[in-house]
Amino acid sequence: MTKADFVELVKEQGGYESKAAAEKAVKAFTDAVTAALVKKESVSLVGFGTFSTAEVAAKEGKVPGTNKTYKKPAHTAPKFKFGKTIKDAVAG
């Protein structure tokens, strides 16, 4: 599903009068979650899931089939854990 398809679905499910209003709602949601994750806060939506961050340690490795090595610095990565309601709905 593309973003345009998702905006159309939000318009239908949310009862928005226009695509522009639905797109504004989607953008507000994604911007709010992004802002919280930048502050290293988690966002929990009961039944849906939890957006959070995790610290990833620095890593060194070898590229398979070559003698090249790489170094990946420590960084913060976004995570999402699905809630029980979503898991049950998808499972059938």
C-alpha cells in the first residue's frame, strides 16, 4: 500500500471530508511520533503497539567473499512492537 492509498483509507475510515484533511492527519501523526522518538521517548498506543528507540552498539565486520572490512558506529535505531489487538486481527 502506498502513502496515497493509505491516505485514502484514512479518509474513508476516519470520515474525513477530503484527502487533504486525511493527509494532514497522517502527517501530524507521523511528525508527532518522530518528534517523540527524537527525544528518545516511547509512544504507546494500547492495542496497536509501541514506538520506541534502542541503542545499537558499534560493530565491525567483514564483507563476505572479499577481504574488505567495515565499521558501523554506535547509533540509535527506531523500533516498533505490535500490540495484542493487531496481532490477533492479523492472525485471523
